[in-house]
Amino acid sequence: MAYGTALAALADPTRRRVFERLRSGPKAVIEIAHGMAVSRPAVSQHLKVLKQAGLVREQRDGARRIYAIDPDGLGPLRRWLDQLWDSALDAFQAAAEAEAASMPKRTKHSGRGRR
């Protein structure tokens, strides 16, 4: 249940904000923390949890660490969400077909008079 780890990691609102800041591309911790109501060390701790969940990857650039979203880590979560969506669409299709089958058949009338 790899998606469960990702869901647990993203359950924290601050952690979600940290993750969302990476949508525009890789960033250093200082860039991610800029303007947030939490300290850089707190952001680093949130990034550690996201990394352990496989949602972000880390690359060292000298003394700096650059973080980016890991698309491979999003795969299990995406597949799980797609399954839910597929089930919802199947249920909608079945309901629409049942409703269509229960409606009286209509005869074709053009609504125009004959000449």
C-alpha cells in the first residue's frame, strides 16, 4: 500500500504546502521556506518525511540540498486515485443506462406538417 504512505505524508497541511511549492520546479530549502510561517529546520523535517514517502527527491549542490517532486513516487498514488475515478465513472454509466432503460420510448415526430 505505497499510496498510503504518500497520503499520510500529504495529510499534514504544512507538508502539503511544502510539496506544492515544488510544483514549479526544484528548489533549495531556503527557497521553499521563504514566506512560510515555519522555520527552515521545520521545512527540512517536512521534506524528510516527503522524501521517505517517495514523493520528493534530493540532490546535493555543494552544501545545499535541492528538492524536486519525484514523479515515480507519485505513481502509486496516481494509480489508486485513477481506480477510484474509474469506479465512479462506471457507477455513473450504469445509473445513466438504467435511467434511460426505464424511460418510455418516444416516437419520432418531426413536428412539421405535411404538404
